[in-house]
Amino acid sequence: MTDQTIAKPGEPAVVTGPVLGIETSCDETGVAVYDRARGLLAHRLYSQIRLHADYGGVVPELASRDHVRKLLPLVRQTLADAGLQLDDLAGVAYTAGPGLAGALLVGAAAARALAWALQRPAIGVHHMEGHLLAPMLEADPPEPPYVALLVSGGHSMLVEVTGIGRYRLLGDTLDDAAGEAFDKTAKLIGLPYPGGPALARLAEEGRPGRFRFARPMTDRPGLDFSFSGLKTQVLLAWQASDGGEATRADLARGFEDAVVETLAIKCRRALAATGARRLVIAGGVGANRRLRAQLAEAAEADGFRVHFPRPAFCTDNGAMIALAGALRLAAGQHADPAIAVRPRWELESLEAVGA
């Protein structure tokens, strides 16, 4: 059973107007206002990178406390950017999961309190659905059916999308996801936090072909991912190398090439398996320039269309939550009044929107 229910008699069946979106699933505080008639009205994002840099990774308790400090000022600033008052809001959406429990609770508590005070409906949004729908924020949004590659944090999955809430998991990560592999590999070769973006920047300086690593699980049928072995290959190559900066850059390039080619191979397989002619890329790794270039080339060669959200909407953000929440509120789905979050939440369990 989900925390989303169809509107009862006396409640509005359709929510129109601006929806406030709140994202606090991990280490970024995102707030946005989205209106189905007017599009994205405003969005703001605060990153906790500096807060966690000394620890080499996200500290959940510190993340939660920083959300508490930053969320309400961001709400006020975002509403001002949109030229709106609180009373102008038609509904409130918030990330209910998956994510860090404490961080999720900060956003959920604030959203439910706002909704109660304003007597507006609220809804908990699945974080990965937010990423999945983020390309709809662009001028040329994809129309289902399509295949989506979701590469965000600890998730690397291929999903067949036939409608909002109609998702079929085609492939998932068996161990390290692509984003995790980027971060862990960066740490292994001595790059600063956050490792993934640092490794991608360093790879731009590396020579292609000096290090060629395996393309994991592409030598057998299937659409699942596994990147833990690739990380180990890089470590062994680094330990056996001269340890120089040029070698570090070449290793980064070899690693990135392996991940990008693996993702591209699996995307093409998923399109062939489903017969879909549209591919959506979403999540933090979706901002990777080499991945975008390779998939654009594949789309031209194979005759399919590929959709990317702008890089700012690949990482966690409030705009994708406001959008997903607005679509579900417009369908009459509301959150239960209780403040509840789901640190683990299966994407396929979501209720479909529309016929």
C-alpha cells in the first residue's frame, strides 16, 4: 500500500495552479515551483558539498541538520523568485523516498506543515520518478513509450515507461552503481570529494586507449549492471603504475570510457528488446559529456531519439519533484496526513496516473 490516495468526496479531484516541490533526499536542498499551465516558475538549489568534503562522503546526521537550516529560507527565496505568496500555492510535493531517513523527514515535515497551514493537498514523490520525469521540464519532452536509463547515486537501472506510474524494470545494478563506481574509483586514485565530477574532469586530459578495462556484463545476454569489478581493475592498474599525474588522467579516461560504453551497449539492447524508439537519460551521471555524446551518436546511427534533461536537472533538484507532484495532484492523488517517508521504495510499486 502506498501513501498516496485518490481524492475523497468533497476534496478537489484536480489540483491546478502552482505546486511547491521540496527535495531533501540526501545532500542537496532543492525547492521549486511548477505550474502545469505555465511550466517551471522558479527553482533554487543548495549543495552541501563543502560540508561533507572533510569526511570524504555524506554524513547523514550533518545532512539532516543542514536541511533544517536551509530549507525554509530557500522556500521564501523561491516563492519570491516566482512572484508568489504562500497562499498562491495550489499544492505541495516532497520527496518521500528513497533516500536518507533523517533527510527525508526534514522535507516531509516541512511540506506537511505547510500543506496543513494552507489547507492545501500534499503528496509524497518517489525520488527516482522525479529523475525519470525530469526531461519533461524541457521544451521537447519525450512521449511514452520509451526506455529510461536512470543513473543516480546508488541506482543504475533501465526502465520501460508506458505512462506516468507505468514502469517496468528491465535491468538493475547488482553491486556498485555507475555513480558509486565513479566516486569510489576517484577516491582510489586520490581525487578529492566529490569524486565523480573530479574524475570526469580529469578524464578530459587522459589519453584514450592507454588503459582499456572490461565492459562489465556486456559479454552475456541481459540488462543488469555490475561495476565493482571495474573499480578493482583500476585499483590494480594504479598500484602497478608510476603514480604520475599523466597516468592518473589516463586511468580516469580508461575508466570513464568503460562505464560509458557499457551504459550505451545496455541502452541499445533495451531499445531492441522493447521495440521503443525513444531513450531518456536521467540522474547525475546523465550530465556526463562523454555519455551524452556517445548516446547521441548511437541515436543517429540506429534511428532512435534520445532525450536529456539539462545538466542542472540531472542532479537532485526541486524542479523534478514539483513536476512529478503536480502531475499526481492533478490526477487526484493526495498524501496521507501522517508524516511518513520510505528510505527504501520500489519504483514499480507506484500507482499509475490516468487510464
